[in-house]
Amino acid sequence: MGNFFISAFEKLVGVVVVLLLLAVVGGAVLATMQPGGGGILAALGVLVVGTLYVILIAGSLYLALGIYNNTKRTAEAVERLASK
């Protein structure tokens, strides 16, 4: 049952990252098209800051998954050593 939740979380993280990237691109397009919105400079700002935000969030989520996987592998290795 635990494996189901971990694999579902991995898939969810992938979907969230894609949705966040689409939101950043959409925000940049909206910043360009808004009257008095700042034009290209504002769109570049949205792209840069939004991309950094997505990298931060995705990195944190994938770090948590990596910690889980490393802990699981370590526990399995310790169990193999203990059984010898």
C-alpha cells in the first residue's frame, strides 16, 4: 500500500511541475499582452522568476523522494547484513 502512495506521489510531482511551467509561460504571455503591463521586460521577469520558483519547488519535492528512496535502500542493505 505504501508503494502505491509513493509512486502516485512521484507521478503527481511530475504533473505539478508541468502545470507550474505552463502557468509561468501563461503568465509571461499575459504580462506581454496586458495594456500597460510592461511588455517584453515584464514577460522576461515573469519567465526568470517563475522558472526559478519552479526549480525550487520541483527540487524540494524530488529531494524528498530521493531521501525516501535512499532510506529504503539503506534499510534493505542493513537487513541483508543483519541476516548474514
